[in-house]
Amino acid sequence: MVKVPSSVSWEAEEYIERSRNAWWFVGLVLVAAAFIALGVFLKMWTFIAVIALAALAILARALMPPRKIKYTLDKEGLTEGGQKHLFKDYKAFGILKDGDHYSAVMIPRKKVSLQVKVYFPEKNGEAIVDILGTHLPMEEVRLDFIDKLIKFLRIS
């Protein structure tokens, strides 16, 4: 019988930092300018404001490096920074591999709740899967449309 650790702790970045060259920033400005021009043509002032704010938010996110977050997984759930995610609020978990990066995804019971996705180093993978597996069933998880779009656009 395999002995499951009682807890495991690690530090990881909150998201995978994607490489962006100058053309990425030029593309962001050109796409935002095209949408703003369309808004001016159609006299949709609120649309223009939303596009401008979205472009600024994407730019700010792109320039901000990911934070290092401390995670602890124990018999009650996952602690992410100072926030506790209890196992009783989740129905299953899955593991995603994105290049050289691994992440655990906890799937919520409530349909309106968000998944919890945390990156972890490969060396902690077995302990993390063992602890999650003792409390939640494992399901196959895939990137959803929004995750694929964010990855494609290299937003985070």
C-alpha cells in the first residue's frame, strides 16, 4: 500500500509567462485602433471606451510579471496564498500539461463557480496527485475556449 503524504507545499508562478516580441504589442495597438475606428464610424461611444479599457488592461497584464504564490495541499483542501479551497466544494480534479508546465485543476460542484487551476513543479506532482486523489475523483480536463484563446493571444 502506498503511503499518501499528509500535506505538500510548493511555490509556483500564478500563470505561465508567454514570450512577446515587439510585434505582439504592435498587433495589440492595431487591433484596438481598428475596433476604436469602427466604434467612431458607428458612433458607439461606450464600445470605444470598453475597447480602450480592455486594451489598457491587456497591456498592463502583459507588462506585469507573474507573482510567486505559496500553495499548501492538505487533508482539508488547497491553500492558495491566503485563500482556502475546501475539497467539499469540488467534485473532481484533473491534471493539465502545457509544454514543460503542469497544473492541477479542481472542478467546482456549483456550475457558476470557477475552476481552481494551480501550477506545480514536476517533482511535487506525485504527492499532489496522491493527496487530491484521496479526496476527489480524477477526471480528464482540457483547456476550454477562453483558456485556448488566452494562450493563443499570449495574454498570460
